[in-house]
Amino acid sequence: MSIVRNEGALWQRASVRSTVMVVPVVAVAVVLASKWTVIDSGAGRLGSADGEWITVACLAAVMTWVCSATAQQGAVVPALPPGRLLAVQFAASAANHVLPAGVGGNAVNLRFLVRRGLTPTGALAALAVRAAAAVVGRMTLLLAALLLYPDALHVRRAVAQGGTVPDHPVLLAVGAAAAAVGLFLLLRYARRLGARVRGFVVSVAQDVREVHRRRARATALWGGALAFPAMHAAVVVTVARAVHMPVPASGVAVAYLCASTAAGWLPTPAGLGSLDAALVLALVTAGAGGVDATSTVLGYRLLTTWLPLVPGVLVLALLVRRGEL
């Protein structure tokens, strides 16, 4: 009886693992099919761009995963294997492009940290520490850029080209209804939720103190948190140079930091749609024409999202197969 039970358990695990491997591949195939026109037009535009600048942009895109891995290592006390940690960040970026609001990437990192011996609460706390550092790092870069280049963006230019923003009463009504439902659920389960939140906050505070007692971990956490958005800004700047956009690098960088900060409040997969629209608008306010701004955003998306998507999901499937996730 025990043998039959064990075989059933093994078969069930194998089925779950196979499903976990297949689902991301199918999801990516659907996403690629729906966005193929955009990918094809972006690739055509980059085909006539400056090759040297595109090479630099590719290197900056690779560095975004290195910075992500560095920040994740800085958020935990135990040493993580560097190669597998980098592979996990690459796979997590692919998962992030399928699920909204960073759910996919956080799930991949959570599973990896638990596999490396952290408790679920400790792994969640590590992700919270890293997320908080990422928000502080991005806001710090944005404020520094605005102080250094206060005239980088000109809102009047965008208003002149784009007109006024239309009202959307249906969206406002849906948002108000969602807020009311959220408030009702919060009040209904406030006591139970409060106890769990207090315990989680205590765990996060302990992890923050423990990480900052180690200079190497604190340096990795904050260095990675600052370098990650800086590398993404570098990708946008180099792509803008590749398509010969007549905007200073400072203006492009400020435009990206403003757009990515604004898009971070919208729960779309990897900011798809929200970041694209915000970045085009920000680049126009920085002095770019509509065609150049659109081409730059397409190139940025191609290098950071669409080209790494299939390799990323294959790495994800390989990590699941090897038991790393």
C-alpha cells in the first residue's frame, strides 16, 4: 500500500512540475502572438539603427539582471550561489512579463529562496526588503535627476501635441467600486489581518537590522537598488542614440525615471502599456518627436522584454526541472 501511495505521490509531483513548465511557455506564446506586429516593427526600426549604440544597449540590458541579482543577495543574510541567482533573475523577468504587478517575478524569487533554506516568512521578508530598497532607490535617482536637470522636461510641449486628457467616467466608477469593496474587506478582516501584518512587519524589521549589520550585504542591497533603474535608463538612452533622437542623454534619463515611477502604480505585467505610453509622453516632453519617441520605446521593449522572453521562459522551465524552483 505504501508503494502505491508513494508512486501516486511521485506521479502527482511530476504532473504538477510538468504543468508548471508548460504553462509559462503557452502564456509566452500567446503574448508573443498578440504583440507580433509591435515586435516586427520594432525589429525593423532597430535594423537601421546605429549598431554600436545597440551593442551598448544590449550590455546595459544584461546588467539589469546582474543588478537585480545583486540586490536580491543583499536582502538576505545567507550566501546564494551567484550563477543560479542570476539565472533566477533572468527567469523571473520572463515571469514578470506574463503576470501583473511583479507577481510572477516575486513568485519565482520566493520559491528559489525557500529552496535555498529560508522559511516562507523569511523569504517574503527578504522580498519586502528588496522591494522597499527598490522604491527608495528609484525615488532617490528621480529626485537627484530633477535637481540636476530641472529643465529636462517641458509639459507644455506634450499638452500642445497631445491635447487635454479626456475624462473616463466608467473607469472612475469602476475604480470607486473597487476601492469600496477593498475598504469593506479591510474592515471585515481588519483584526485578523492586523495580527498577521504586525508579525510580518516585525520579521521584516529584524531582517533589515540583520542585513545592515553586514556591510557587504547592505552595499549589495542599496547598490543593486540604485543601479537597476540606472541600467534601464541607460538602455533607453543608448537606444535613443541609436535611432538618432535629438534629445540630450540627461533629458532621456529623466524621462525614463519619471515614466517608470508613474507606471509603477499601475498593475500591468512589467508595466506593459502603462510604461510605454508614459515613456512616449515623457520623451515628447523632453523634446523628441512622436516617431523618434515611439521608435525608442519599441527598441527599449525589444531589448528588455521581447528578445529575452523566450530564453527567459526556457531558463525558468530548466530551473523547475532541476528542482531549483
